[in-house]
Amino acid sequence: MSSNQVRKTLKELGLPLLPTTSVGSLPKPEYIKEARRNKLSSRELRKLEDKATAEWIAFQEEAGIDVIVDGEIYRGDMVTFFAENLDGFKMSGLVRSYGNRYYIKPRIVGKIKWKKPITVDRWEFAQSLTKKPVKGMLTGPYTMMDWSFDEHYRSREKTCIAFAKELRKEVIALAEAGAKIIQIDEPAISTRPAEFGIAKEALEIMTDGLKGVYFITHICYGAFEFVYPQILKLPIHNIDLEMSNSELDLVELFKKYPFTKDISFGVVDSHSHIIEDVEKIKARIKKALEVLKPEQIWVDPDCGLKTRTEEEAKGKLINMVKATKEIREELLKSSSPSEMMRIEKRT
């Protein structure tokens, strides 16, 4: 999508300066965990998942978040969920993800094939509950490849491209359903710098020729210094980065190599139990403004919040919105007429 088309799409969405959002996952209510332990029928579980989704959307509306997520209540794991809904997989046992977190690692045993829309009905349900834009969200081809056992293609590149060609069909389905913002999560993209070209090619397959869609990719907890500024070549409009967990070290890289895309700038640490206060979050946004234009910046947590308690997640998001609104007001008050015209054209 050209820069003019990007501006047109964002303007149609009516987003304010410094749009706030969440990365994707939110804590699952206890009744969802209990339902899964009791192995309720898929119909009964779906009703409870829709209930939890509606509750989280209502919270985001009340908190004042600008771009809504469905909370991914229906997903056990970001990779396993998609593998279970594609052809060509069997599931292995539990594998450590990080710390004391585990996931069921998929095994690729045949040709990867997209059968039907995986997330579209969930996106449509979420969007029906709010007038604000809801992000379409899926796990990207490089991460799907990297976090799966390959027993079929015997090549990381071939596996990644196979994922890209099939997951593109999910992107098209979301776009046809009306999703204007689609996030492709690629947390693994910074873990093997030598394979950056593979990840880039896969994202090109995923996004090529899709007009009217604003693409975000979420990349977290990796060796960014080894893939920056290369990541600016990704065919994506907005790169979502964890910033707070690393104490904003990346800002120094941005001073050396200017960040040329939009950025979703993580201002609260998703792996910390601490609920950051408004002033601390404001300081982090101001740090971003030292090297980025206001119209480049979106504000969100470092990563998904599913590992936090409901109280922690809500507290972080509420303070994030409060801090952003205060910074937004300060910017608008201090902007000259020419600066305001530039910002209005961009947003």
C-alpha cells in the first residue's frame, strides 16, 4: 500500500494522535480455565469464550483504548492454535517456551494447507461489539516455522514459504471481511539474523497487493541490534516492539539509524507484575518522542498480557491510556499551526 493509501486508511478509521492499543492476548477469566479443565463441549465453550471476549471489549471501550483486540481468549497458544486449524500437522508433547511457560509444539508431517477461515468469525464477532477498529491478528509464517518440528519439508526456507502461501489466504479472508488493520505476529524474527531474508520474503508473500489494509508486525524479546535497521525493509507499515523490558535501549539505535516506519512503542512491561504509574509511562513516551515524530507512534504494552492477572492487565492498560491522553494534550497545546497541519495530514 502506498503512503497515500496508508494515510487514507488511517484517516477513515478516525484514529487520534498516538493511538493506543494492546498487542493481542489478554488474561483468560477463571471460568474459561475451569471450562477447559472440565472439557466442556465446543458449543458450550464457545459461548463462554464469546462472553469473555465481550467483557474485554467492554473494558477496552471504557478505558478509552483506540484500537481494540479480541483478547485471543479462544487461543491456547499462538502457534498451536493455527497448526490445529491447518492441514499437515500432528501435535507433540509439551515444550518449554520461556521460563515456566510451555506449549504443545506442532509437528509438520505433510503439506501445509489452509482449509477455511480460522479467525474471521472471531474478528467479526468482536467488531460487531464496537464501533472502534478491531485488529485482525494471526501468527506469522517465520514464527510458525521456527516453533514447529518439520518432518516433511526438511528445509526451514521451504517450510516458511509454505506457511506464507497458505496463511496469506487467512489475511485475504480477514481483509474481505472488513479488517482494516491486520497484525502478523513474528516474535521469532529477531532470533536468527542470518535468516532475515527468509522472513522478509514470507511477509512479502503475505501482504503483497492487498490495498486498504494497514499491516502491523509484532516482534518481541530478541537481538534487535543484529536485525536493525534491516527490519525497516519489512513490507509492513507499523513495527510493534517491546521497549520497556529493555529499558528503552533501542532508542539509542534509532538515534544512529532513524526509524522510518510507524511504531507501536511498548510502554509497559508485560512480564512484570508491577503496574507502572502514569508518570513513568509518560516518561517512556517522551523518550520515544526524542527520536520519533508524534504521528509515527502508537502506544501499547511490550507484548501480550495473557500471563498477567486480570487486575494487573487492567491496571497497566488504564494507566497507559491516561498517560497517552496527557501527552497527547501536551503535544496539541504546544504544536505550531504548521506542525498541526503536518500531523493532521499524516493521521
